[in-house]
Amino acid sequence: MRAFLECVPCVMRQALEAALHATADRAVQEEVLRRTAHTLSQADLREASPVIIAVVHRIVRDVTGLADPYAEAKTTCNEKALALYPHLKEMVRRSEKPLETALGLAAAGNMLDFIVDSTADRSDLATVMAASLSEPFPAKMVSEFQHAVQGAQELLYLGDNAGEIVLDRVLIEQFSGKRITFVVKGAPVVNDVTIRDAEAVGMTGLVRVIDNGSDLPGTVLKYCSESFRQEFHRADLVISKGQGNYESLSDADKDIFFLFKAKCAPIAEHLRCQVGRSILRRTKPA
């Protein structure tokens, strides 16, 4: 999916928020904005928006000298979500529809996204979860998801954000007996999950974890490592978390279930839904 025109001012906003987050030095902040503005003036809008976003966050890292500007915030997100983990597990255990509940929780976790909300580390996750569970997915789509997971031998799960990964864990624990590979980013970008986050929340002790060799806040295959692309094509089924992954892979010739929140007006219009709606959507090979 190519970037929308609305992505340009959104990315500029992200650059400012990232610069303010990374440093109090106004000269450094200004340099980030000037370089971002120049980059955006030459951006190829035929690319998916995560490609453009990644370039801007490389600027932030280069100008500030910080390899992972959001490291501390990601740790906070992981810790807050882990504190809720026993409660989340109990919610699923008591549910009459445990898989549907786990899906709703995983979708709620997708709100922990600094691209959309720079205060995401302070979000009231419990409130977001309650709201998500009050809007269940269509029963037909949940049933289709369940049957697809049951029929898959090799399942690839594309992670998205720190904190959210704990809710991904709750969902993955519903897939007993499956060969599951969880995918993290190859390098830090915004608050997307890396191997460090997977280790911190116990994902590495639950399933196999690999990285995609990329620092994009999405999964654009041509920018991923060859080893990841092989894993992607070999998998029977892909579960893709987050809007960035949807923007990257919605045109892929692959059986994919996308699970995310529609976080901006252009995507909501594309999906014909309201902003903030939880989405469970499937694409299949042609």
C-alpha cells in the first residue's frame, strides 16, 4: 500500500515528537526537523509509509546520537503490561469464548503506539482493553481465524510494539501444539519490538523468536533479510500485528490475518470503519 498524502504532515509531527523525546537541546531538535523536511520533500510516496517513517527515525538517531531513543519508554510499557499479565490470563480463562477474548486483548494492545500517541507509555491499558472487548469481531471472521490456525503447521506471528507483545503472548498461548515463530524488528525504531523486548516479556521462552533484518516500523519484504523472506514464504499462515504491517503487506500474495487498530483517518476510510476500530482482516493468495 502506497503512502497517503496525509502521511507527510504526520511524519513531520513524529519527527518533532521524537526530537523532543530524545533531547532538550533546541539546536539538535531544529536539525532533526530541517533534515526531516528536506527528506520529506524528496520522499517517494509510492512507497509504503513505514519506509518514509524509518528514514525519519534514522535521522533522529543520527542527529541525537541515540541508538534507541525510546528504550526507557519501551521498558516502561513492557513492565506495565507484564503487571497485568495474570489478570489477562484470568480474563481469558474465565471467558466463554477464550480465543475471541484473547484476540480482543491483542488488538487492544495495539494502541501502545508512539507513532500515533507519544504518551502511549502512560496510556490506561485497562480502559483500552475494556473498550476493545465491548466491540467483538464478527463471529464468522473469528471462526475463520480459528480454523486457519488449526490447519496451519508453520505459523509466523509478526510483532509490533513494546508492551503490546505481552498481549500477543496471551493470544499465542491459545495456539497450543503449533510450531510458532515470533518476529521482531532487526533494529530499534520507535517502540517496535526487538529481541530485547521479546526476552524481557518471556516470549523467547515460549516460542522461537527471529528478527526480520529491518528497522522499518512495518514489514516491507524487499527491505527485510533473505533469511526472513524465506521464513515468510515458507509459513502456512501469517498473523500480522499493527497498522504498519497492514500498510506493508496488504498487497502480499500470502495467507495473512491482520490484527490491529485503525489509527488514522486515511486507513479508516480505506477500511470503511471508524478511527480506533479493532480490525481482524484476512488476505489470501490470488
